[in-house]
Amino acid sequence: MRRSIRDSRALAKPYRDLVWLAYLALPAWTGDHRRVVLAHRLAAATLSRHQDEEPVRLRALLLRAALRARPRPWSGRLATVEAVPAVTRSGDVDFTRALEAVPAPARAAYALLRLEERPADEIAQVLTEAGVSDPAGALAAVAEMEERFGASAALHRPAADPCLARLYGRLDVEAPRRLVAGLVFCVVAVLAAVPWLGADRPSSAASPQATPSTAAPEAWRTTTELDLGTWPPRGDLLSDRALIARALRAWGPRHPQLLYAGRFGATTVVLLRRHSQVARYVETGGRPTLEVLPEPGGGSPLKLTTTAKGSRYLLPPWVTEAATAPFDGGWRPAAIDDGMIGPVPVLREGGCWRGPLVRLRAPEVPPGLPYTVVDLGRLAPARIGYRGRGPLAGAWRRLGCALPRPVSEVREASAWSFRSVRLPEGARGEWMCVRLTDPSGRGAVQAVLLATSGGRTTATRTGVTHGTWDCSRLAPDIAATVWWSAPSGRHYRVSAASMGVTVEDDRATNADGETVTILR
């Protein structure tokens, strides 16, 4: 017999914290109703089964279940009452959107850090026991997100509270119509179950939803809009209707575009696209996972898998030449097989970026010049650029340990070496302005001081500014100031500006008298 959480104070005490943890770990695309209901179910189930567990272990068990949860698209559709979390902090809508854009482990880390105020070492333990592969990266993602919201970021909270839900009655249509709808639903549910029963072989009885739209093989030649909508489907499992049906059910939107379906050893991958989103559905060892991310743009490859051997990338159909390189190595040609390259080795060195870099060329698309993208650990590599002395790879190698790994998609990463300076105590410094542009075109900008002394280089970063043209061709003039720690341990306030910029009384202007941003 089911029991209410209200029946036991011991069970009810951590319930709210567990609901918050589950709610933030679940993907926002599931919808308000299903997300709230599932969060409460997971919290109640975890408490009822593991009420004697230590707090850390209890949260790890809850988080493991939340990260593995695969809500069905139809769940909750026939409920007569809809639960929607109540908005309690309407001023934090932007913060909530930023929080929902980071990966699930980072959202869970935020719940433990800010809502429960648990120490970082305990949070790392919870994430590790829950099966998160990079707990430090999850915590770093929280820090980067909060940095975007200024000094008061720790005071921000999600706008809606899943423990304070509004209930809405759904419109009550006439009973016969409901009965017919229920019968139709049952029939569809039975038909949809067929691919699951035969999950390891293609099924001729797959549901109609298992036929997504596809682009023609040469569609990109007939339009000037070279985006993902013109990518034809590729991969060796395009005929596996059962696999594609599972991917469609895991995501939910109707009639998405199929980009890829293929197998790599024991791993199968399906890429789907609809409007401005791309979903990557992966099955490994019988465990499905789904990522839904913003569409990165048509010119970038899409990452299929990352293993110990490296990463595999699906290229735009108009790309016919490819080469790869680490930040500190030479270029090597990459063979293109069915639009795919890889595995390309991914070099890891602590928390530093080490590539790989991928150079692509599409001779049939004017001007036909090569362009370079970099893997920053996201779904799509970012187009990369550099303005200054020396090669692009060398500049970004120095920045590889200076910048945190991005927590959201990056469409373009550009760096500009705007000043070389002498620093106190005999050190030499190079100032770089770095701009990371997201798929919507908004940029995150900061300056980095690379200081070299005694053969050792350290990096000092300014804060991040958002929503400006700074460090782009539209606003190339820049100034920056930071506190720099010298080898002796003393701290110095150091500043620099690009050529033609004058800084006086904490105000910077260019040669035309226009105000220039000071990154600090």
C-alpha cells in the first residue's frame, strides 16, 4: 500500500531538497507538468526505499535516478489536473534560462551548492557516486554561469519553485470524445511498444512517428542557406526503424529531421534536428542518453561520439577536404568516410583545452578557402580565429589553460593579441582579448593577461561581459585592467589598451573620442 510522505517527519524533512535536486537535474524539454510530477515521484521513491541512508548517499541515489530518467512524450497527457511550478522570483527569469542551458550535472551541482549550501568536496562526492564523470567540470560550470551574473550571482534563484505548484484543471470535453481518445491512445501505445519488444532488430511494425523528415542528397546545391536543413541523412543504421523510433520517443517533438544513425562498436548514435535544436541520442550497453542543444549553425561539424580513441565528427555535405592537429602539433590529412572523420585523438592535460583542431575546405562553396574549428567539449566544434603575431595554434595553446571549458554551445571563438607589455619584477606580459560567440550571435568577452617570468607563464583573467560588440570587428578598440600576482607574491594593478586608445581617470576613449569598454 502506498504511503504519503506526510505520514513521517523523518521522510518529509529532506523531501524538499530532493525534489529541487531532481527537478533541476531533469531536462527542461520534458515540460513543466511532467518535470514537476517526475521530480516528486523520484524524491518520494528514493526516500521510501533508502530512508536510512546517509545524506550524501541519499542524494547520490536520487541524482543517479534523475540523470537516467527517460520521460515518455505521452506521460501525463491524459491527466485531468496539470501541475505547474509557481513563479516566486519573476526577476530571475534570465538566470533560470541560463541555468537550464548548462548540462544536467552542473544543474545538480547548483542545487547542492546554492540551494542546500553543501561544501564543494561533498558535492563532488555526490556527483561521483551518481555516475557523473567530471564533477569538477560541473562545479566549474556553475562558477562560470554565476560569473556572468555579477557579484550578486549567489543571491539568484530559479524563478519557479517545484515545491510550490499551481494546479490547473484541463478542459473537460464530452465523455464520448474522451472515451474515443482513450481508446486511440491505448492502440497507439500498443503499436509503439512493438519496436521496444524488438529493440535489437529493425521492425516493420514501427510507429508512424519513426519516419522523420530527411533532406535530399544534393539539397545544399539548390539554396544559398547552407544550414543543417540541407544536410542529408548519413550513417549505416538509417534503415533501423526501431532505433530511430526510440530516439524519436526519447526526444518528443513531431517530425524532426534525421541527420545521422550509425553504430560504433557497442555504441549507436542518432542525430535529430527540429527548428533551432539538435538532439543527440546515444545507446551504450543498453543505456540510452539524450542531449538536446541549440543548433550550432550549418558550417560546423557535429560530434558523434568521444571515446578513449578520440572523437568522431559528422561534416557538412559540402566539405570534401579535412585535416586535424593538436594545439602543439602539425596538420594531418583526415579521410572522409560517408561524411564522417575520426576517431581524432583528444588530448587532455588537467583542465586545459588541447584540441583537436579540425581544418575543413569546401572547394565548391565560394570562396573555397580552408577554415578551422576547435573542439571545446560541446556538440559542435567552434570556428576559431586569431589576430596577432605567430600561428593560430600557438596562441590558442597558451589560452588553453587560461580559460574555463565552456558550459554551453560556442559558434565561434576568436582571440586578439592587443598589447605586449613589460611587467614589474622583470616579467613580460601579453594581453589577449577573447570572444566566445553562442549560436544566437551573443558574445561573452574577457581579457587575459599572459605573464611570463623565469620560463613560467601564468594567466590572469578579467571578468566576463555579455551582449556587446567588444573584441569583434565592429568594436576592435579595447582596454583592460587586472590585479596581477608577481612571482614574489606582491600584487600589482596593471592595465593596457589597444593602439589609439587613451585611458584617463578610469575612462577609456579611442581616437574619435568614443568611449571604449574597460574589461576588468
